[in-house]
Amino acid sequence: MELGQHPDQRVGVFVDTQNLYHSARDYYERNVNFESLLRFAVGGRRLVRATAYVVEKEGDTSAWPFIYKLSTIGYRVRRMYLTVKEVGEGGKPIYEGNWDMGIAADMVRLMPHLDVVVLGSGDGDFVEILEVLMERGIRVEVIAFRETTAQKLIDAVDRFVHLPDIPNAFMEPKNTER
């Protein structure tokens, strides 16, 4: 166990899958191993709840295997459909799907039952809610990609872990040779 961790701590894990997916794809051309992330986040402590937040296009079933996998490895999955934010050039829709407020609300709901919050996102918009949690004595840890994590988030939390530094951080690439 790391400094500041002990087995009696009650842990809540909140993972913004889109945030981590895009960072892994754009910087490492890999997929995050969300099972390894969860195991590392809990780190021998008592898991109260792990929630993975997913955004999907209505009518698109391609995310279903991913959602099923998340649920089988221990995450409660919260889903949201993309909505059309605006119509861009040539009539192409620009979609929006953002779980930030939902993640913050879930943290507040679980606050009385947690000693530690682990956030899987590098989004600096979480700084304010994380500071509120810390003011109430909750330890805050972030697991995300250094390349896409807001410096103000890193500075605000008790512990920041660069996701590629955790064991088995990425899924094994699929072998396309036959």
C-alpha cells in the first residue's frame, strides 16, 4: 500500500470513460484496461462503489460489449446519450455528452460513506468539488494521463497517478495477423 492508504479506508471510484479513452487513443494508440485501473484504485482498501460513466450515441449498439464488460468487472455503469449541441458546417451535427455534473453529484451522494475518492479523469472542472470533499476530510486521488490532465487538478489533490504507470494499464492489442 502507498503512503496515506490503509485497509480500513472506504473507497469510491468514479471513472469518466470518455476522458480516459480519448487520451489513451490519442497519445498511446491503446485502450485503457479498466479492470487494472479499478484494482489499482482500490489498492487493498474497502470498495464502497465503483462507477463508470459512459456516453453513447442513441441507436448505436457498438458500445454495448464495453458496457457489459465494465459491469462484469465491478463497475456500476451510468449511461448517457449524446445530444446534438449545434449543427456545424454542411449541416453536420456537433454532439455533446458530458457527465461532469453527474459525477460530482454521485460524489456528494456517497460522501458520508467514503474516506477516499478516486477520480479517473484529468478534467480540471472537478477541482472545486474535489476541494469540497477534501475540506470534509476525504482523501482525493486522481488516476489519469499526465498529458491531458489539468495542472490545477494535479496541484489540488492528495495523490496523482499517471495512468500508464499502473501495472497492466492498457489492454493487449488485438492480434490482426492470421
